[in-house]
Amino acid sequence: MSSKNRTPGGESSTGSNKDVSSRNASAARLGGIAESPRTAGAKAAATSRTAAGVAGRAPGTAGGPRGPRKKRSRGARYTRRALFVLLGLIGLGVAGFAVAYLLTPVPSPSQAAVAQGPTYYYADGKTVIAKTGTNREAVPISQVPKSVRDAVIAAENRSFYSDPGVSVKGTGRALWSTATGKQLQGGSTITQQMVRNYYGGIGQERSVTRKLKEIMVSLKVGREKSKDWILEQYLNTIYFGRDAYGIQAAAHAYYNKDVRDLTPSEGAYLAAAIQQPTPFGDPSGASLTYAKQRWQAVVGNMVRDHAVTPAQQAQMRFPEPRKQKLKNVYRGQNGYMINVARKELIERRGYTEDEINRDGLKIVTTFDKNLMDAAKQAVNGNVPSGMSKKIRTALVSVDPSTGQVLAFYGGRNYLDEMGSSVWYDWAQPGSGFKPIVLAAALKAGYGLDTTEDGSSPQTFAGTPLHNDSDEQFGNINLVTATEHSVNTAYVNLGQQVGLDKVTKMAEALGIPKSQLTANGANTAPSLPLGPISVHPIEMAGVYSTFAAGGTHRTPYVVRSVEDNKGNSDEFSEKGDNVFSDQVAKDATYAMQKVVQGGTGTGAQLDDGRDVAGKTGTTNGGAAIWFNGFVPQLQTTVAMFRSDGKPLNIPGYGSYGGQLPAQIWKSYMGDAVSIKNLEAKSFDPPSIDTGYDQGPVTNRPTDTPTTKPPSGRPTKPGGRPTVPGGQPTGRPTHRPTDKPTGGPTSPGPGGGGGTGGGGGGTGGGGGGGGTGDLGF
């Protein structure tokens, strides 16, 4: 049986060959190939089946039937567009960089690259304190020993001889340094630093525009100048500290020799000083430790760079520089004013030492010249002749409404005693700490009528504590406890309120936590008696808070800074509310009683205006204080030995209510007249505690023994007015055999300790134990 193929329409596929040939010939004439009816039908069906999937077919698919086209996701489309935009931005950036490079000229060198030093002014902005210049002497690079050049390159820019003048990695190093504080090298190359210092028109301001200009000029200089020329200009313009610009000036300032005579160790020291010159200028205490560590790191880098061998490194010794020779411009109080203003700009306002020395700044301080003179006169006019030179006196006066330091006395002469007794030295506050405990109690809800046991001695944590001269009190309110500085009552109050609250209050009033917690002092029952080390400026900040109604402002000394282009910054301190106005009123009321009839009567002013304050004395009289204020002005006076030993002041006992109160009175009597301060009264307390009966037993008064008394007369009795020698029986002024608290934080060079620890110049004065004297 014959088989017949059928078309989809059911017709037979057989037909004459002639018809087929005719159709093929016709199609050929039309430029195509004729299809059989069966083939045409099949294609039509295929077209029908795939018509709906054409849109999904991938573009460019060649030949034959194709599957459905896969639709691109929205994320993929956005990524593709973002990539195009990014590429476009990169192209624009490259083009912009090229244009900026071509259009940025290399400026002319500044006049011998001489920086303009700053001028310091008193608060009126007109009266000059001092103008500090710069010390510079250029030398050719041939005079700089290779070891010195190698040290600088190892410290600042290892790739100096191979980089184009700008380092991308250096920028990353700068970010890492900021984040960790461990990076040895800075973010700018030697070429960039040279360009910033040598060429005029680059500027020193911190801005993107200036940085971009610095990069462009550095790239051009890197192409146009030799590396030795760049290094020579760099070494002659960079700041090394001690007012020395350039390697030759630094060699003389640190080692009193020409640069050609520097040893590899000395060269490494100067190279190490470039990044942070201040610690190297006066390497002592913590600064000395830092200087040694960085010097060792630079020497290690020199070994890494094959500038010295490990064997040579082993022979190198730390080259401690000679003592700094200061200019006469720093004589007297000037050096203290300049130094504390410079320090504040660097540590609190973001300036670098190089910016301060180079930009011709007009620095207006908060210091009132007349008050500065009055402070100096108050100290010099009251300190007896023959007093040991190791006894330091500090006076600092603060405007409570702003936090501005209006005046201070920092030492006899900056050229002889570089460390300021106000900002640099440490001492235990003794019973001057008690108002902090009082504020913590009042804030916690206790009242002035809260009573505490004031008998003596009492035992706390196994240790007996005494009142001064073992004065006996019964249950007394907080006003009486403050007026008579009753140790045992305040230790009881601290236990009742909680030492954690006392510590938090002290920290909020400006005493750093590290000082409060050193050696566990914050957990010792004797904390209310002041067994910590503080700077006098910190105590001034504490008492200014009471005068300001509970608002604390960190004292500051710079009002404004203006550069040589007229750009200026003005500074102020935002106040933090530490406790309520009512707490301030109540605490101030208790401190008024101290001056009216307690341990601070020697501070009464002649015009009879209201005065509030608190005396402070440590064990053995190693540090004595008077912290006091009128409504518009606060002043702290402190006296202590630089070695932490007990004071021996001719004609005076070692009590805060004696010579410190006398100096305070002398200064404040002049200050209220100079500032024309109205005699204002303090606001009344929330409760009047009534008449004070005083102690059951008497103790020495605060009046001097060989001078006319400035306060109430000395009480008669069998006890001496000035403690001296070793008393019979139980000691009344010195700590017991077992310490009442941990030793204080020593600070740079020492500090105080329980039982009379010492301290070095600039870091001592802590002295005298736990404050058991509490007077």
C-alpha cells in the first residue's frame, strides 16, 4: 500500500513536477527560494508559537529558534548606571586634577622663609604681654651630617628619595595615626612639609583648598627641583621646639653646638622632635618617657633603612639635651602667661605649635593686667623673708560667670621656676575637699540640719581618725561641721551619702577621674579629707561653681586669636549645671560661716562684704589652702613644698586659715576695688540652723604667732597656737600608724601619699597624708 504525505490542511502532497518547477522558477525570479506548501505551513506555525517570546530573547542570538529572553533585574540596571556615573566622575576628576596641576603656579619663596611669631596681649587686646620671635639660621646641606639627614628621613618620610613629592600611602598613615596614636610617621611627605613652610601663599589653615594647592605645588617642585635641594630647604625651615626653626638653630638650642658636630644619637633626637616638639623641649617626667620611646623608634627605623647597623644601634645612648636657655621676654610672670596660653591653644583649641609660631597670631588672653599686678603684690607683700625657696605659692582668680582666669601668680620667676604653681604643680587639697562632699549630700536630699557624729577619735574600716587637736563635738549639723572643719563628722557624712556619689560630684566639678581613683583613694573612708592630688586651677574651678549657682565652667585663659590675614577665633566655655541653685545657696551659707566665725576668719574683707570659703590643711602641714569667693569673683591660694615635706613658714603655723587666708584677703581687697565690684550679699539658705555653740574643746586658731592677727584673737589655753615638735601621747596632727587611705596620684615628678609622700618640682606638693588634720 502506497504511503501519502499530507499537508496540515489534509491535501495530498502529490502534484505534478511541472507545477513545482514553475513555482520555484517564479520564486527565483523574485530573489527568493520557493517553499513547498508543507514547508510554508510549518514555518507559519513556528512563527505563531514564538511570536510571544521575541521580547525575551537575548539580543544578538544567531540562527535557529531562540529561547525566551531573560529580563534584567532592577538592581543590575542600577549597578550598571552607577558604574557609568562613577567612571564619568573619575574621568572628570582626572581631567580636573590635570587642569588644576597646569594652572597652579609655584609661588615665590617667602621672605627667607621667616615665620612671624605670635604677640600675646592682656584682656584689653591692646596692652602687650610679649612678642615671641623665631630663632633661625640656614646652613647648606653639605654641613648637615649624613647620619642626621638619614635620621630625619627615617622619622618623617622613608620614601623621600623615590616618591614624586606626594604619598597616597602617607594620607592613609595619617588616618591610622589619628585612629591609633601609634603611627611613627606623619601623613605629609618631606616635600609637602617643605612646600608648606618655604613657599609664600600656601598658608597654614586646615582646609581642602589649601591641601589641594599644597599637593599640586609639591608635585611640581618634586619634578623641577633636586631631592637634596628640597631636603636642604626642609631642614632650614622645619620647627624643632625651643623656638628653634631649622636644624642649625636646633643644634644650638638643644646641644649648644653646630649642626656639623651632631652625633647620630643627637641627630635622631632632633628628628624625633619634629612631629611633636613640645615634649622634647622640656623632657621631664612623662615627657621624658615619651621622648625616649620616640627616639628609640627613630633609631629602629634607621636600622630598618640600613642607615646604621644593629651593632651601631647597640652603642647609641639617649642624648638628653642641655637645660633650656630662655629669653628675657619670659622673665617674671610673662613666661607663665605665655606658656599656659600656648598650652591651652594646643590642647583645647586645636592649634599646632608650628601654627602658633608661624602665623603672626594676635593672642588675646583673659588676664587683667591690674589684677595680675595685684596678685603678685599680694604674694610678695605677705610672704615672710627667709621662707624656703622650696615653698611654692599659687594664686588664681576666676570670673565665675564666664570661667575666665582674670589673674594668677605662678611662681617667683619663670626663668628660675618654669613650672607654674597654678597649672603644673600638685598638692593635696585637704579639707578644701569637704564642700564637694557637702554638695553631694545636699544634691542627694540631705539638708543643712542633717546631723553627724563629730566626736574624736572614731574608727573607720579599722583605722582611727581624729579631729584637729582631738576637738570634741557631739551630734552636729552640716553647717557646724563645715564651719569648724570637723573631720569625723565629714567622714561619717561621706559614708552616709556614698563615696561613689562624692566621686561623681568631684568629677563633675572638674577633678579628673584618674586623680580621684588613683591608688583607690575614692574608696577610702578618708576621701572627704582630700587624700588626692590636684592642681590649684582645678580647685578654683570647683569653688567657682558654687559662686556661679551650680554651673561649672572649666577655667580658660585665651579669649581670642587673630591671624595675619584678619581671620579670628573667639573662645568661651559652655557651662554645665552640676547642681541646683538652691544647693549652691545652702553650701555657700555653710562656707560663709567658715569666714564669719570658723577656721577662715582671716579672710574677712575690710569693707564687711559677704565672703564664703573653706580652708584646707593636710597632715603635717605639707599643703595649706584658702579657697574663697564673693558673688562676682573666686580666688584660690595654696602653699606647698616642691618636695612634699611639711611647711616651715617663719612666724606662721601650717594652717590654711593663716598665711593663705591673709594673702587671699590682701589680693581680694584690691581686686574688688580695681574691678569696682558692688558689695553684694549671698542669697539666704533653705534653712537657718541657728547659733553655733562651737566645739567642746578648743584648738589652735588660724592667726599667726608673731604678727598682728588678721582675724579673731588667739584663744587662751594650754595648747600652742602653732603645732611644733612631737607631742606627748597620741599624735594630734599626723596620721596614725595605719594609713587612712591610699596614696594620692603623684603626677609628673611625684605627688602626695598617705603619711607624707613627696613630689618633685612641677609634680610634687602632694605631701602630707590623708588630710587627717582637716583644718
